[in-house]
Amino acid sequence: MDAFDRIVVRTPAQTRRSVSKMLDVADRIHDLLRQRGMSQKDLAVALHKSESEISKWLSGTHNLELKTIIRIEEALGEDILMVPAKTVSA
């Protein structure tokens, strides 16, 4: 077992899941930017943020707040996070 494998084994499952979700969110934002022909700089301008801050957000290791994700969704015109609709129990 190499050093990376030992780190992964010792990392709590919740932390691994958090990192995985953060990477998923960053990937979704990157995909939306590509679909719209936008750069990180374009997103920075739309959100009145610096390019370096957007770069940090999209590294996949930054824990974005929900309100920040909502602002990004508004700037891109599409949902990043999707919650299944509630079903009504009989």
C-alpha cells in the first residue's frame, strides 16, 4: 500500500464524501461554463469577484456556501444542485 492509499484509508468516510461532492460541484460549474462558451474570468465579472477567487472556488477543494452556489446558478442560468421533488405520501 502506497502513501496515498494509506491516507485514503485513514480519511473518514464523511470527509471523502464531502470532497467528492465539492469536486462534483466544481465539475458541474466547469461544464456549464464550457456549454455557454464562458471563461472563469467571465464568471468573475458576472459575480463581481476576482479571477483568483473564482479559480479557488472551482478547484474542487473549496467548500462553497449554498448562497454562493445560488449566485453562480443565477449567473449561469441553470441549476448546479438539484433536489428531487417531494412525493406526497398517501
